[in-house]
Amino acid sequence: MADTAPPQAETLRLFFALWPDDATRDALDRVGKCLHPHWGGRRMRADTLHLTLAFLGSLPAESCAALLPRIDVLRAAAFELVLDRAGFWPHNHIGWLGCRDASLPLAALAERLRGELREAGVPFDAQPFLPHVTLLRNATGGRAPSCTPVRWRATDFALIASRTGVDGAHYDVLRRWPLI
Ligand code: ATP
Ligand code: MG
């Protein structure tokens, strides 16, 4: 009898996100630096900062291949976000940055993506969309200092693969699609 396990199909832990340009990344990182002395915890590495649009979790490579042509033909307009609201979630001790005023184009983009996932039969986390950039983990929250708001011109979105390393999560940008 063979003592080797059958080969495992490749799976990736995936999510769609807005992935910042370098200037936006620096600005987001500065807000993390501003919040950190007040809320404690661990700052996210600058290279991990992003805004999740839809979380797919583990997906076989073949499901991913079936999904991508749908995303290729999705057309959505570029938009500007103003990230001016620091928030803290007690249930997971995350300190984050979001928008005081909900962004309709952002919500519409997340909903378009989720619609494509549904149509393609790709499972995803269907919890309500709570747009945020995670800046601190294991934070304590409290009164938020005043930090400089971040203007983010979103001109594309990305499919990201997540790996967990000894020093926290690492994200690989697999593919980007322009917002036009
Ligand atoms: P780690 O889980 O390794 O500590 P992480 O949470 O940053 O790190 P992932 O769990 O792969 O990495 O999550 C990637 C992104 O998707 C993060 O922005 C995370 O907040 C978000 N996310 C993770 N799980 C879910 C979920 N069930 N629903 C919605 N978004 C999620
Ligand atoms: Mg996680």
C-alpha cells in the first residue's frame, strides 16, 4: 500500500482589497504612528496596509481561475476616499482608520465584487461591509487623538494572497484591475 498522501490541490487564502500607492501608504502609516502612543498594541507593518473589499478565504486555484474573467470585465469608476475616522473594536482589539462619511463608490465597488463572487459560486464572508484600514492590533482604544486625515485616490483594486509568517501576515498582490 502506498504510504504517501494524495497530492493536495493548491489553495490560496485570498481577498480583494484597495491597495495603497506609496504616498497613501506612508500617510496611513503616519496615522498608525499617531494613534499608537494612545491606543498601544502593535502597529501593522506599512507594507501590509490595505482596505479589504471582500474576503474569500481559502479557495482552490481552479475556482480562482473561473472567477478572474468575470473580474476582468467589471468596469467601475475611480474615486477619492477621505479616511478621517479612527475607530477601535473592543471585540478584536483592532484600531483602524475609516471614513466619517460613507463612500458610495466604495460601497458600490464592494457590492459589485460580491455580486460577481455570488454569480461565480465562490464563497466569501458575507458580513456587512465595514470599510476600514487596520492600523493596530491588540490595542486598548480610548480617546482618539486628532490625526491628519488621509486622502486616497483609488485608481485600482487588487486580489491579494495572505500568508501567515512568524512576524505576522504577509500579503502578495496577485493581480490588479484599474478603476477607470
Ligand atoms: P492574521 O489572520 O494572520 O493575523 P490578517 O487578519 O491580517 O492576519 P487574514 O486573516 O488573511 O490576515 O485577513 C486578510 C484581510 O481580510 C484582513 O484585512 C482581514 O481583516 C480581512 N478578513 C479576514 N477574515 C475576514 C472575514 N472573515 N471577513 C471579512 N474580512 C476578513
Ligand atoms: Mg485574520
